Amino acid sequence: QVHLVQSGAEVKKPGASVKVSCRAFANTGWWFHWVRQAPGQGLEWMGWIDPNTGGTGYAQKFRGRVTMTRDPSISTAYMELNRLTSDDTAVYYCARDPGLGDYWGQGTLVTVSA
Amino acid sequence: DIQMAQSPPSLSASVGDRVTITCRASQGISNYLAWYQQKPGKVPKLLIYATSTLHSGVPSRFSGSGSGTDFTLTISSLQAEDVATYYCQKYDSVPLTFGGGTKVEIK
């Protein structure tokens, strides 16, 4: 069954911000992790959020430019990335800790283009 | 932060061959190591967690081993449907770093 459902594709201009959502339909208390994958590139972990406390942690590369939030009332986590450049064009995924199972969102393509 | 070095970046093997991919952590991560398979345009699929535990539904030709800093994913008899890119990921603590990936092709 579906566990994580993400928002749809986005097209943004350089310098703009994007906010991607991820709704959980099971195990709503588990942490969300955000991972991205640029075209033809590998998987890159961006950070985590605890939906119970709102606690977060970000990969050093994204600190100062990413904000992860959540709305526990609708079991949804958000990832907002600011000051977008073409290098941020990627598929963004929410996922769970692999020790808990194979739970990934379907991915959200974010395209940054003038 | 702990770095994950995966090798080789790519390999080409024949159907039926035994294939080995390695992942080395810059510091010990106990057995908190997972392996994923990703086919083009698809979401990564969990193959193995806790170094050697096969995820439900994964064919038994896949196996994992190792501990501490050195880990291995083995495909005992490569099949055509195994063409994909494989990633390791540490999950002992954040950051949950991925290896760079290994692209597996059929010769």
C-alpha cells in the first residue's frame, strides 16, 4: 500500500524558492528524510525531520538554504529550498530510515530554469 | 561526517556471473548499512538492510556481508533484470550518507 505521497512537479526560476510536501498514510510518527537526485547523478541525503517534535537536521551542504517543517494534523512534512539555481534541478524524495522498511515517496521533479 | 566510498563506479558482466560491489565507510558504522537498487526513472528499491538482511521479496541471489567499515553486496548469478544502479547507505546516525553508486550492465 502507499505510505508516502508527494506533491506534484514544479518549475521555478533561478533565485526562487520551492516547497515540496510529503504526506504519510502510515507510521505517522516516524522521521521523514529528504533525498534528492539530479539528472544522471547519484542519491544525495538532504536532512531529516521528526514529525513528533519538529526537530530537524540538515546536511552541511544545504544549511542556511533548506527548511524542513511539518503539520502533524495532516501527517505531512515539507521541504523548502531557497535561492534556487540550475544545480537544484532534481527529483526530490521523502523517505524513511531503511531500518524501518522500504518507504519512499514517488518523487517530485523540480526544474529550475529561466 | 562519515563518508561512504563505493566501488567500482560501473561494471559489465555476463548473465550468470557472480558480481561484487563494495562500500567502505570512513569510520565504523556497526552493521547499519543498506543497499538499494535503482532502475532508470524509478524510485530506489531496498534490497538489504542491517548489512545482510534481505528485504521482503528480494531474490535470494542478492546477499550482503561485512561490518564496521567494509561492506559487500553480491549478486550470485547476474540476471538481465539486475541491470540497474546500486547504492549503499549508512544509517547508524545522521547524516544518512549514500555511496556514489555502481552501474551494473550486461556484457
